Amino acid sequence: MGSYMQAPILGFLCQMCTEVERHVIHLYGERARHLQLVEKMEKYLSIRVCQSDPLPKTICSKCVEVVLHAAMSKKEAAIKPGPAAPPPEWTCP
Ligand SMILES: [Zn+2]
């Protein structure tokens, strides 16, 4: 019986905090799509996710909270009148 602490894979790498987590959400999975995580990461946190880049495509539940919170607080701020800046164009390389 070996120790599970020696297991080579403890979880998945989070794209945002780069920590290895056992509970992650795949950025192109159904749940992330439902929460519009990729769109929110780009829009509110300027984190660009591209399906063809070599970065991990999973984020941990802590970072999901961060994304959703950022989206929520910036949406509230956006209600104030002011010049709306168009989002920068982004295309996958
Ligand atoms: Zn994370």
C-alpha cells in the first residue's frame, strides 16, 4: 500500500492561479459555457483564452468565483452613464 501523497497526478492545473486542483471546470465544458466563463474572463479580467493555445483549459472553483464576481461588480459599474469602450478585437493566432 503506497501513500496517495506520492501519486503523480493530484488534479488539474488551473489556468488562472496555476494551482493544481482536484475540482476544476473545463473552460469549454457545458458548465463553463452556461456561465459564459470564457467570455467573462476576456471581457472583465482581460484574460484571453484560446482553444489552440498551450495553456490549461481548466480553472478551479475559486477562480470561477473570481470571474463571476468580477463580472457582477463590473456590470453594476457599467450601469453608470459614460462612454462605452468597445472591447478590443481578439483573434486566435
Ligand atoms: Zn484557480
